[in-house]
Amino acid sequence: MANDRNSDESTPLLLDSGNTRPSPPPSVFQGRRLACAAILLAESLERVAFYGITSNLVLFLNSDPFYWQGTQASQTPLMFMGVTYLISPFGGWLADAYLGKFWTIASSLILYFLGMLFFPFISNDDTRIQLCGEELAFPVQPAVCLSTNTTTLPPNVTCPIRDPYCGPAIYGGLFLIALGVGTVKSNITPFGADQVKDRGPEATRRFFNWFYWCINLGAILSLGGVAYIQQNISFKIGYIIPTACLGISFLVFLLGRTVFITKPADGSAFTDMFKILAFACCAKKPKEPNLLRNKPTLLDSAKVTYGGKYPEEKVEEVKSLLKILPVFFALIPYWTVYFQMQTTYVLQSLHLRIPGNSSNSHDQMTFHFPTAWLTMFDAVLILMLIPLKDKVVDPILKRRGLVPSSLKRIAVGMFFVMCSAVAAGILETKRLEIVKSKGTIAQKIGNVFYYAADLPIWWQVPQYVLIGISEVFASIAGLEFAYSAAPKSMQSAIMGLFFFFSGVGSFVGSGLLAIVSINEIGWMSSHKDFGNINDCSLHYYFFLLAGIQGVTLLVFLIISFKYDKQKGKAGSQRQRLLSS
């Protein structure tokens, strides 16, 4: 094994006890536990920071003194997460071409930390005024904009919207965080898998299970503690805590360098990929018949053996990447629905009754239950299901030879996320019926009054549970597929592309929100109350997402069947070559 390693690869020294007594089979993590633990702890703390920003961002922007519109507040997390994931390929390229995974992650955590520092300052009155100026007044609205009987506006009337207060500072901080998060995400997953990849696919699969488990552990700590503090005590304290957690994460990762297996940068797969694609599409092809074999593909013409100038191995890697891309494209609607959990689902929860009070439905009520806690149903479910899957279900399926492929698991996840959007649409339909028939109740969340339907917030639990089940299948299997299907020299690049398409899904959700908010459609247009959705048709948006995901699921089943068939043929051909 040592002979296969790169001469520049750094590996921690392991002691050989010389004990020759029979012992039980060693764990796949033996000798690597400390390295894996450092990565998992750093990732958990980083997730505390990430969810400390995203979980209550809609509420933060809706609240005093910002008062952003519901559409603006929902689009901001979607755009933030979109930028985060779109940057991921850049992070993979930077690690492969120049810095290596370790130093790319370390430098990105510094940038991440600088972005996090914006939010304690923005949430403090004195420093916010220095950064953003005094709070802006609301524009005067024409009477028709405030009418409760008007569903569509006359063509000659416009309802002015106030520019987002403190927008440049908030967007600037989020952009720095997005740069850091995107670069970390594309590298920390393959960097962690590098610690155990020489132990075989079983070790890699188990690492991904526990890596995802730690992601959700960090989410629960953030949603359970930080979100409560933000909503009921202070956003300032609620932003200082995740910023401190990120600083600790950076220190843990830096100190772990002594036990990590690190590899130097060995060239960018993206650079080679674009050069090969350009040569295959634009370069003049050789005419000598002795250089040509039976029916070469377009990319084969870039190989040296076909008259090109690139090694066969490099061209085959690009061909592998192109085979993976349709799977990533098909996952875009999945991510579009998934990211509703932290945006429109939160907006819906702000307009549902939070139980635990005995006030009259027309009284003003103050609640202490954080709306972001509902996201914990997703995370808690994952914390319970992953150990069950890792320790019980997977070993049983493995013994019987029934372990489903990663693509089949992704398809199951797509089905459950579609069901989540349907459940959200049904709930929103019922919520609007209650608003029209019984009116609303006023409830104070943070420093803002929301006018909610007299329907308990617990009715949102099914849609969060369904998303949690979908994550166990689709998200973990997607990470595993991206890592295992990638050629060794392209693992960071392809992991970056995996997250890139997640970002595309987030932007698709933001774009759809913008489209359904225009006056001609009017599903998300409400000028009577900034942040209010009682005069909107959010249920149509949820059903639209479910329909898109349903169609995509059918397409994905075709794509996955073809991919598995091609993979099976390639495996049988390699087996025949080895046997001959």
C-alpha cells in the first residue's frame, strides 16, 4: 500500500506493537479514528455556525428594524445558499490546482469567520446605524394597495416597495460566508474520505454516514440553542455564539494537521477537462486510417492513440464526468424543494398558531417557541435513522446481497421530497380556508406581530419528517455517488459540481418565487403587510414544486437505469480483460 502513495503525501506515523496474538478483525477506522474525529468535530461546529445564520434569517429580516417583505426575506436565504453551492467547483479547483485540500479548507474558514462577524455588528443598534444609517421610512401606498377587497391591481397603479434596509451590509456578510462555506463544502467531504479510502468502500460508506450524522448534530445544537436565543433573548447574542463556534472549528481543524493524511495539489481536473473538450470539438481530426479504430467517439479523438495529444487516462476521466452530469442535473428539482425547509416552510410556520396558550383567538399572544425548532424534526430523524441504517439495515441487506445502488436510493429520496411539497401544499390550502372563514389571531414572534391561522404549527411536522427521510436516501447517497463515481484525480472537482447543482436548485427556487410574485400571477404578492402571506397563494407554489419533482423523478429513473446498465457493462468488460 505504501508503494502506491504519492511521495509528497503526508501520513501520520502509526506504532506497531508487534503483538502476534490472534485478535478480532480490526475496525475499518483503526489508526484513523483521531483524524476522522477531528474532521467530524470541526464539521459539527461549522454546521452550528451555518444554521445559526440560516435558520432564523427569514425572521431576522422580517423583524424590527428591517421589515423586509416576505418574498424578499425568503429569496435571501435561497440566493445565499445558491451562491454557497455555486462556488463549490471553484473550491475544488483551488484545492486541486494550487493549495491542496487542507490549506484550502483552512483559508476558507478564515474568510467564513470574517463574514460571520458582520452579523453581531448588524444586530447591535449602535454599530448597525454606523454600517447602514438610520432606518428607512415606508413609502406611502395608494389606497387600492391597502384594500382588502382587491385581488388584482389596475394596470396604471403600482405599489411602491421600500428598499431592503441594511441590504448592502447583510448581502456583503452573506457573500463572504457563502465564499467560505462553498469552498469548505467541496473539500472537507473528500478530505475526510481520503483518511479512510485505502480501507475500502465499506470504510468510505460508513464515513459518509457518520459525516452526515455530525452535520445534523451541529444542526440540532444550533436550532435547539442558538435559534431559541435569537428569537427570545437577543439576535446579537444569537450571532456571537455561532461566530465563536466557527473560530473553535478552525482551531480544531488546524490542530488536526498532525494526524491528517494530506496530499499536495496535483493539477486541476477542470483545466484538463476544458482543454480536452475544446480539442475534441474544435481541433482538426487526423485522416490517417492507421490511427483510427472502430467508430471513435467525439472525445476519443483527443486521445494520443487516435491522433490527439492527451493521455487516454485523462480523456476517460472526462468521459466519466460527462456520464455523471445527467444525474446531477436531475437532482436540481430535489434541491429546489429541499431548500424550502429554511425559507417558505419557515414563512408558513410564522402564520400558524403555536400551541401552549389559553388566550382568546382574537387576543394578542406572545410566544416563546422558536419557529426554527420545527427544522429539528428533520435533523433528529436523521440522527436516529443513520445509526439504525449503518448498524442494522445495511449489514442485513449486505449479507443478503440486496444493498441498493446509490442511484436507487436517490430515487427513493426524490419520492419522499415530492411528498413533502404535497403535504406543505395541502396544509397551506387548509390554512387559507381557516383564515377566510375564521379570521386570524395576532401572535408576537421576536419583536413582530404575525397574523396567523388558528391552526396548530404541529401540522407542519409531516412535511419536515418527509424531508428528513428523503435526506437519508438522496443526500447521503448523492455524496457517496459523487465520490465513488469520480476518478481519483477529479474527486474534489466532482464533489464541487455536486454542490454546484445544489446551488442551481436553490436559485431555481428563488427564480420561481420571483416569477410567481409578479402582478400577472400574484401567488406571492401582498402589499398590505410586509411579510404577510394571508393574501397570497403559497399553496400553488408548493404544488408546482411537487409537480416538477414528480416529472423529474420519472426522468431520473430512466437516467439511473441507463447509467447502472453502462456501469455493469464496463465492469464485465474489465473482468474479462483481467481474466484473459
